[in-house]
Amino acid sequence: MQLLYRFAVGGLIVSLFAVIGDVLKPKSFAGLFSAAPSVALATLSLTILADGKRYAALEARSMVAGAVAFLIYACSCARMMSKNRMPALAAAISGFAVWMACALGAWLLILR
């Protein structure tokens, strides 16, 4: 039953964010608004139902820390590709170390 609920809530939220992404300009935002936020919201709603609000708050805080680490990763990859003329694969692999350092740092300093 939980899996069915996950599919239903995830599908509805994905559709909602897809509509929001379709309205916004440029169209490259559509993918941004259809995937990650909807999965996160569906997961959080299931976590609230299964484990309570306190545990869901901890999970949400972890998601925010991961999102910040990913933002730093994306910015570092973009900088490496634009300023250093690094190929995308090399920038992505190098940026992984940046993401790992940020994610582990956030976990050690804030989430632990």
C-alpha cells in the first residue's frame, strides 16, 4: 500500500511541478521543477506518515544539506568548464571531490 501511495503522490507532485516548469521561462527549468522536488516531497510525506514529524524534519534537513552541496558542485563544475576550458567529464569527476567534501563537511558540522 505504501508503494502505491508513493506512486500516486509522486505522480501528482511531478505533474504539478511540470506545469510550473512549463509556465516558467526558459524551458530548461522544466526538468528542474519536475524531478527532485517532487520525489523529495513524496518521500517526506511518507516519512511523516511512517516515522513522525521529528524524523521527517531530520530527513528534510539532510536534503537541504545535500542540495547545498550539489549547488556548490554544479557551480564548481561550471567554473572549471568555463574558466579552465576543462572537458565536461573531467570537470564532473573533479567536482565530485568538491561535492563529497561539502556533503561530508555538512554532515560532520551540522547533521551529526
